[in-house]
Amino acid sequence: MELVAVIDFETTGLSPAQGDRATEVAAVIVENGKVVDRYQSLMNAGVRIPAFIESLTGITNTMIRTAPPVAEVMREVSDFVGDHPLVAHNASFDSKFWDAELARIQRVRKQDFVCSLLLSRRIFPQAPSHKLGALVEYARLPVAGRYHRALADAEMAASLLLRLEDELCQRHEVREVSVALLKRIQGTPRKHLAKCLASHAAC
């Protein structure tokens, strides 16, 4: 698989459309089956973090007050990932914040997202849950740190992505996994996975 950037946000809530903002971002670069580079930073968007989010993430308002401005962080992380394909667990969430925070610095995302959550539903349909923590346990992946912190979650999502790639190669006999194939799989109903992979093999 080509080089990809796996990202994760921690935020003040669920929706930038409702005024929620990012509080932390991480990106890990995955190449040739391993993480080769990392970026992580808290960010100050000038928005108060609700108490239940502080409890969930461990990111406090005190920590955010001394963090760099969100615009500075988004410029850095955007430069860090460049034009490489983006991956996130539950990408519908992370992509919204990525796009919203980029828009505030007059930048626009050029690449698509791959979603490891959607992929896991198709490749690991038997997993008891498709939340990141449950999949890490199910696939016996290393726990990289506290859940709901951006770098640990990005690292674990990267491990999951590589495990899904291995499953495609070993169980489904896919010769070469590409981002294009992953995008096709995540958009394919689970019951049609075999047909999708057969079509890919015929190309």
C-alpha cells in the first residue's frame, strides 16, 4: 500500500457546524507496513471544553490555555500530511473537523479519506464491536496509550489499518492492497465484499 497519513482529532463536541472546535490533532505517516513519522499537538481555539469532555479525554481547559493557536497547528499538520491519502477511524467525524479547521485558514482538502471503521465492518464482520478500542482488543493489537488522546488513537488506527491489509492479503488472497481498493471496499455492502475483491483481482 502507498504511503498514507492516519489522523485523529480530539474536540469539544461532535459537530463543527454546532460550534464545536478541535482541541488536539495527531497524524502518523505509514509506509511499508510501519509508522515512519508522527505529528501531535494540542491547540487553542478559544472555546471552553465541557467537563464531560475533559473527563473523557484528559485534556483540560488549563492545558488548552497554554497550547498554540489552532491556526498555527492546522498549518503545521496540513503541511505535515501534504497530499498523501488520509485515513481515520470513523472518518465522517474527523473529516468534518479537518475540513472546518482548514477552511478557517483558507485551505481546502485535496485528498479523500479512507475509513478504518467502515473497512473493519466489511473485513471483520464478526468483531463484537467496531469501535477502535474493541477492534484493538479483538485483533490483539498493541495499546499505544490512553484512548481519546489523538496520538494514541492515530497510532492504534494505523495498527488496525495494517492488520486489515494483512487480512485482505492472507485470508482473501489480495496480491496488492491500494488506497483505491480500500475506498472501493468501504463503499461496498458487506455481503458483496467477495464480488468486489473478485472484480479487483480480474483487473
